[in-house]
Amino acid sequence: MSLLAPRTRATLIGTIAVLLWALLALFTTQVKSIPPFQLVSLCFAIAAIFSGLWISRRGLSSFRALRQPVGAWVLSVGGLFGYHFFYFVALANAPAVDASLIAYLWPLFIVLLSALLPGERLRWFHIAGAICGLGGAAVLVTKGQGVHFDPAFAVGYGAALVCSVLWSGYSVLNRRYRAVPVEAVCGFCAGAAILGFITHGLLETWVTPDAMQWLAIAGLGLGPVGVAFFVWDYGTKHGDIQVLGVSAYAAPLLSTLILIAVGRAPASPAVIWGCLLIVGGALLASKNMIRRRPQKVV
């Protein structure tokens, strides 16, 4: 009988986050009228509440799960909230296509920064796979029409770059706190929700969601902004960080395919090229994991 190696299993668990992030576009089309920081704060609050209930049902102490090093709190809350903060600043100060493309440098940065981790080795196929994935994401985001950066939007471009650096830095440095249990993400989500509510109060006006919007917000809080961060936390701590970085490029691809399937986006040659580049890059970066022989259980 053969079982997956722990590192491979953790990597596969981490890729669940990518599948969930693919649902972001579908859900957010239902909540376009909700201010962004209000939306983020509500989603993280829902994630914190339901994960707290999950911890309690497992017979664990929520208080003990939250007693973690200060560094873990700063890194995780800063990563969760900081990414969204600078992403929204980027969208407000630059064209969405340009900002999204710069923000999506984070998977490539993860692959490059992973070389700094103990026990990790950056190989040519990791870099090549990440570049292929970035190319595929660029084709999808721009719909094959190319992109033209305008210096007038420098603030937005800078914010997008900061958000990509923050998320990649969080994902890589998270390995340093591998002893911190995944249950602690409940508290990190709560911290991000509090910062989101504060930012919302300072910058936005409350908009009361209707019934369908509440359902979409609940879906976001339970999936792309809930479970996704728990499995990503586990994957980045115990899995193959380089493969996870490249696999993240599947999110815009799957998101596009979902929108096409529900009739909210047209199919185009750009989707085919994006698919080939992203899948090819992921397979290339995963070469060692795919060829690794399964461990035998005696």
C-alpha cells in the first residue's frame, strides 16, 4: 500500500486555496455595490466566527489556539489585511488590468524568495514554470490585448507592487512559524476584520447588503476568504512552496473558465493560450514532485 508523502500531501492541501480563490470573481460580481473595505471586513469576520465554532466543536480551546508569538500575529494579520489594503489602493489609482497584472507577480516572487528558506533549492524549472504561469496570467488578464503602463498611475502601480511583495513575503516567511497551528488563523482573520472595519469607517460609507448579497458575502467568508487561508497556511508551512507559488496562477484561469461556464464571460483564443501556459508552467515546476516515488508503508 502506498501513501502520499507528508510534503506532497501538504502541497495538495495548499492548492485547495487556489481552487477557492478561483470563485472570487463569481462571488464578487454579486457584491459590486458594497464598498471594498466593508466587504473585506465582513468576509474576514464571517471566517473568524465560523472557524471559531469549528475549533470549539473539535473540543479545542480557542484561547490556547490564539496564544501565539507576536511575530506570527504581525506577519499573518499584516499579510491578510495588507494585501487587500494595497490591492484596493492600486485599483483606485490605476487601471484594473494594469494593477491586477502587477499584483499577480506574487506567485513568481514566492518562487524566487523560496530560495532563502532553509532546506529549499531553487532550480531552473521552478523559475521557468513561474515565468510561464505569469505569461499565462498576463494573457488572461489582458485578454491578449497587451498592456500599456502610464507613468500617471505610478501610485497605483506602486501599491500593486507592494501588495504582491507583501503576500509573497507572508507566504514564504510563514514557514518560519510552522509550529503555529492552523487553528490560529481564526485569530488572524479576526485581526484582519477589525482593521478592515476601522479602515471602512475612515474611508467609506456603510452600504446595507440585500439578501442575495449577504449570501455572496457568506460564500466569500466561508470559501475564498475563509477555508482558503487555512489550507494556504498549512500548505506554505509544510508543503512545497515553489510548486504552490506556480500553482497559484491557476486561479485566474479557473476563474475565467467558471465565468465562461455561467455565461458571464466569452470564450476566446486568449483563454486557450493562457491555459496552455499556466498548465505547462505548473507541470514544469512540479517535475520533481510528479516524478517522486510514493513512500511505501510496511
